[in-house]
Amino acid sequence: MSASLSVPAAEFAAIARIDGRDADAAALAPLAFAGHAHFTAMQVRDGRVRGLDLHLRRLREASLELYGRAVPDETVLAYLREALRRSPADLSLTATVFQPAGEFAAGDAVAMPSVLVRTAPPSDGPRRPLALTAVEHERTLPHRKHVGEIAKTYHLRRALEQGYDDAAFLDRHGRFSEATIWNLAFWDGEAVVWPQAEMLIGTTQGIVRRQLERAGVAQRERALTPADLPALRGAAVMNSWTPGVAVRRIGATALPEAPEFLQALHRAFAAEPASAP
């Protein structure tokens, strides 16, 4: 573990910049409770990022869908570089795209969106296996990583109150889709099984899937319900923090330990080349 990974959050000099300029309180105030924006989150290690192409594509495609225009990739990269130049080599980095017109307005069809870049201490996610409750919930625009999702925190806190670590989501058909801030992955003993439902395809999931394919590891998509859990041989969650944390239980169903499954996920992520923005 590098030294910067152990820097306490209180000592980390976080920065916030909008369109390449330092953001003061007046600039940030309109965004404090704004819910019409989208973002991508990444972990930077030694000044480098895995799956940078996936992060840029996520921002570009979401901007085109939400605003009709997208900030050019090179401009986004310039904003990221400037933030990294002012920061430790290891950190969490978030780029949020929004329209200055804000919410509850038609917006400006010709105005270019703005980009808020924020830094925070690095994170590797939880270490121990997690217990998840399963709740029915479908996100609006599930294929986009957007802000203003009160249900995620609501279901997380309800899960904690009930003795779980987090919550997994079931769609209206009873199929697993994703978890609050995670993608779900399962193991059937022969292949990595990805839930088949409307969901966000995370950047870490995208990295893992393409590297598993290159390594010749079997993968399949399948509609999975709680009734399918007893036949599975393992489960994990993943996000920008980590390519895999074991899931030991979903609801009342215990899931087997599957170290070879977790190792395959982590190997796949590690095989992805990291690049500087």
C-alpha cells in the first residue's frame, strides 16, 4: 500500500474545479442540491487510471442524451490533468457534467455543459464479505450514472438497520439488476454470470468483462432471481473502488466462498493497462 493511501481524509487537500477554474462557494452553491447531472468516478493510482476510454465514453454519451451536446474528450482530459497536477499521486477523482441552467428549466440547446472535477482521498472499498438484502427498485435512466438518487442512500440505510451491509436491487420482474453503488457478478462454477436486466454497466465491470474475454474466461448473461441463488457457487460486487468484494449472503440465502472467482475478477482488472489522462 502506497503512503498516500493512508492519508487521513481530514488531511487530504481536496480540490474542486469547474471548467478548469477553482470553484468557490458561490459557484458550488447552485449544485449543492441539484439533481440533473451525470458523472463518472475513478480511482487514480500513481497518476494513472484504468479504463480511461470507458470513463470518457460514459460522459460523452450521457451528455448527448441529456443535453444534446458533449464536452470534447480532449477538454475533459485537460480538466482532469490540471486536477491531478495539483494532487497526490493516489486519489479518488470524480467528474460531474451539468448544465449551468440547472434544474426545472428547459436549458439552453446550444450551451455547452460544464464539468466539475473533484478530488478526495483514495479508497479500495470494503475488505470483508458483504451481506445484502434484496429490495425491489428500478432507477430512472438506469443505463446512466447520474446524481440525485435518494433511493440508493435510503435503501443502504434501511439495509444497515436490518443488519445487512448493503442492498441489491430487483426489477419489477423479480430479476437482480445491480446494487446501490455496485454492479453484481455471480459464479456458477464454470463461468462468470452477469445479471440480465436494465442497469448501469460500470466502468470496472466493463474493464473486467473485456479482460476476462481476452483471458478466455467463460462469461454469460442470465436473468437471475432470488430463487436461482442456491444453485450459484459465489457472488461479488464491484465498482470504481474494487473489481470484486465477496458477497456471503443475499437475503436469507448464504453463498459459498469462491476464492478462484474473486481472484479471476482481480486478475482481469489488473491486466487492464493504466494510463495518464
